[in-house]
Amino acid sequence: MTIWGDEVVIGFNPKELSRLFGLNGEVAVADLSTMIEKYETVLAAACRATRQLPPDHMDWECPERKRTLGRFTFHIFDRPERALNAYNVGMYSSEDRGRNFKDVLGSVGFEEIARYGEEVLSRVKSALGGPSPLDLDKVLDTYMGTKTANELMDLALGHSVHHLKQLYEYMAQSGIKPVDPLGEADFQGITVPTELF
């Protein structure tokens, strides 16, 4: 949330932030082929990292938001899933952004969360590049104002990247070295906040 004077911008909303601060220029949105490639790269890396986490870290609290690492890793994958759901129902609510993995998957561990991530990746690839791809120009109602399906899928991708970077930091804090971690070159073409937290 950004508060400037008496105005409030909810979520990472580049269009509204540009308007609020009087910035000019187009808000970059990844093209379709880049989006498919980046989703594959990012969600596969998030699955790898999630599988490395030891079971006793499920209830470890992430310092910046006081949520468990189990809920945090689920959230990396759930944002793209909720964006796909929004396409089908026409709406992305504030409740969609904070689902608890236990409500969706039950009492599971990191392996099951990683498998959920693989299922989400499969659905995203099918939705973006399958025989009946999404109409990316479809306008959806969201808690951040109206967005096209393209904008919402791009925001979900950037959200997953931002949280993957945070996950790498949490792993470092726990003395866990990620296997095959992504670097800045892998994130080129994806809009993300510059601050880690």
C-alpha cells in the first residue's frame, strides 16, 4: 500500500503509482512468449527452493510479515493460480491474495506445496500457450482497480519473482544454499519492486 497525502494506492499498481507521482511513460508488461518462458523459469526455481526447506521450517516466521514459511512458499504459487481463477470468474478480490495453504491443501509439507507449484505452472503454461489461450485483453475487476488479464498475469509473475528473491534471503538466514538459484539475468523483462522487503 502506498499513501501519498490523502490518496491511497492498493498493491503494486504501476499505472496508479505513475498517475499519483506524475510519472510519464508506459508501464512495461512482458510479451506473451517472455511471460511463458519467465513463468517456467521462476516457478520451477521456486519449486526447487521449496523442496530444499527442512520440515521444521514450516512454522518459521518470515520477519517482514509474521507469516509462516509454509504459508509464504504456498503464496509464491497461489498468486498466479488466483490470477487464472480471476480470469474465469471476472474478479480478483483482496481475499484471493491471502489464502492459507492449509485451507487449500490441508496439513501438508514443503513437498506437497512444491507439487502444487508444479500444477500451477502447468495450468499457467496451458492458459498462456495452449490450444485455447486466454484473451489477454479481457478486463477484470481487482482490488487494485480494473486490470486486463495480461496485466494481472504480469503482476502475478512479478509477485512470484519478488517473493522468490525473498525466499533466497530466508534460506541464507537459515544457512541453506539454494540449488541452481536464479540470478538477475533470469529476471530481466519482469517488473518487480527494487526493495527486497
